[in-house]
Amino acid sequence: MSGGFDSVRFSSVDPEDAFFDSLKVDYPEFSKWFARKSDAGASAFVVTDGQCILAFLYLKAEEQAVELSGGQLPVARRMKIGTLKISERSRGDRLGEGAIGMALWQWRDSGLPEVYVTVFEKHAALVGMLKRFGFCLVGQQPNGESVYLKSRAELSYTTAYKSFPFINPNFHEASMLVIEQDYHDQLFPYSELARTPQEVMSVTAGNGMTKVYVGHAREMAAQPGNPVLVYRKFMGEQPGFRSVVTSYGVVTDVRQFKKDGQILLPYEDYRELIKNKSVFDDAELDQHWGERNVVVVEMVYLGYFGEGHNVNWIWLKNNDLWKQCHPNQARYSPSEFFFVLAGGGVPREDVVVD
């Protein structure tokens, strides 16, 4: 996996890198455009492996019309994904998912009503990923590029990806996912260990938006389509103060593979669901499979609380939010869920579009 997206100036990136060759084929003016951005001091989000570029993401705010063949999108405030390219070497690392997630987080924080991107349909993998994240085709440009747009006013809630980074405001119940500190900090970049919120965002995006939890409960409160709070269980002294809710997301899948020693679903399905979204290696996954109960929860990671916003066990208990059951079986009403988010410094408008 990558180490994350770094914000770097165009002037520090070599435009002659082979990574950009396909862009030069698609866009004959690419080199001149890149030079103008470099001279203007523009920046982009870049992922490298220390030597080669693996991902390049450039975003900009606009307030203008978007030309289409036979018409145009009217003048409006929008974010444009100006460049989004992933190296072929990174296939399987989920950098494409992370790059789109990074762009949509930036769009959320900008407050702009719409975000769009232009892309040639021959880039089928990218087009498929854009559609998965709720971008809709609104037309073609004169040069043959398709224009895909996502609007706050027309979010689809058919999947957690289509509404990303927002959630369906009409959910009925939320849950909690308890993860021991070491596994948590690999799966969810722990914000208090990072210097800035941007750093947390960049590392998370570099590792993909989809996360998988492997546990040994006989039952879970988590259900597909419902929000979930991520609880980092501190394993040292004073866990009541240092065990904290750090993040939130939406559950996309829950499967009980084994219960009381009985295999309910095959091992092959277990490995297929987890793939490369877990922090465990093959030996550890086999060890988990040996337990009497095996449950896998897949979720889309939407956001985090950040340093200084400690919603710890003491806070939950004092606010009657530590339920009288195992926390993985706890159920929270929408008002309780938003109350916890508010305690973590996350405003409602960052989570839902009313």
C-alpha cells in the first residue's frame, strides 16, 4: 500500500516522467498546461513509492459554464477534478478509490454545490469508479470527453459509495465497532498520531476508503446501510480515558462466517470479501478463521474526529451512551449518533445534506 497523498507543487514534479505519457497522448496541450500551472505555483496531490509517481490528483474551484456538445452546463460554483491519473503499477492497491475519496473529501470541505470531471470513455476502470461514487454522465464535450458530475442537491443513497462522503439522513439506527489500538491504527489512521487533519486524510485515501473488520462475536449490531462509530480500544493503563471514538462511516456488508464452531459460509467467500482491505496477513487471517465465531464487517470510511476531540469511554458513560451490553452489540438512535459526532467536533453539515 502507499504511504498516502502529499500536496506538492507542480514545479517539483518532473513533467517528463513516463507516468504522464498517456496524458500527453490524450491532451496534446498537456505540457504547456503543466508549465503554466508550475509557473502559477499550483499544487496537486501526489503519491509516490519514493522513486516513481503512482497517483496524481489536481483539483480547482470554478465559477463558469461547462461547454458541452450542443449546449452547456450553466455558470455555477463547482469543483473540477482537473487531473486524476493512477499508475498501472498500482492496480490492486485501491489508489483509484482513494483518489476519488480524497477529491470528494476536498469537495465536502469546500462547500461547493457540485463537483465534476471530464474523461474519455476508453478509460473504463476510471469511468466505472466514478459511477460507483455517484458521478452521473451529463454530456460530452466537443473533443469527445464525457462530463461526469456529482451534486449535493441530487445525491443518490442507493449505496454508501454513491452518497460518499455523506450519509442517508433517514437512517433508523447506528452501531459501534470496537477495534484494539494496534489494529485500529493500521486500518484507520489515528488522527492524534498525525500532525494535521490533512495528513490523516492523505494517509487514509492512500489506503482506500473501504475498510474490513474481522471479529469473533456471535452477533453484531452493525447492519448494511447504517452508520457506524469506530472505537479505538486502548490496551494499556487508564483505558477509560484513552479508549476513544475516533471515526465514523457506513456499513456496506456484514457476514457471519462461523457461529459456535459451525461454518455458515465458505472460507473462499471469507477471503474474497476481505481481499486487500484488511490489516491482517494470510497467516493471521487463517488464525482468525480457526476461532469458533468469525464475523466480517465491511464499511466505507467517511471521516474522523481529530486531535483534541476525545469522545472517550468516560464521556460516553457520563452521557448515557455506554450501553448495557457489549459495545459491538450497542444500538444508537440517529439523535445519539449525531450527539457523539458533535462531541467529536464533527458538524452535522459535514455528514448529511438536508
